[in-house]
Amino acid sequence: MVAVSRMKVCASADIGEGGPGVRFAIDRSGKPVQAFAVRFRGKVYGYVNSCRHVPIELDWNHGEFFDTSKLYLICSTHGALYEPDTGLCVGGPCRGKRLEALGLEESEGQVWLSEARSE
């Protein structure tokens, strides 16, 4: 049977348009994995915080995921550029790969992570 778990990530107001993201941890097979949420064009997006070129966290300072144009997420180590709304790498050594997307939703002034899990 598959159940959906729901976890509060943060208040919606904590994530500004093109501004710093919110980092949070998710569980993957009993181990904590870093993730993040950002706002782009009014919508919140979430990804596992790992570059697709080499598994290293993207943010250059805690929560800083956007490049200077505020149009792309950027890997601080390799300069890979990712579309914030799709996670697609459009520049750099991992071109064509995607960040691992997470199911985020906003309701009641909060950002929630919803994930399916087997029971």
C-alpha cells in the first residue's frame, strides 16, 4: 500500500521571490538528505540539494541558490545552471540532467512537502 506523508517545510513568507531559499532535511532510506525550497515566478519549487555533476550542495552561502540574474539556480562549485521551475541543467558539466524534484505545495500560509511512501 502507498501512503502520502506530509511535512511542514516553512512558512510561505519565509521564501521570497528569487531570494534565499529554505534548506531542510528529508529522509531517504533512514538517512537525512539535504533539500531546499525556492520561489520562482510566484511558485515554490523544491529539490534535493545535490548537483547532478558531482554530488555536492549547490548553495554558495547558506540558502543562496540563485545566480545574480535571479533566473537560474547555480552550483557554487562548478557553475552549473539549472532552471528553477524544472530543475533542468541548461549550462555546465551536467547539461541535460535534472535536479531531483520534490513535491511541494502551499496551503494555509505554509509550505508542505508531500511524498509517497510504501507501507
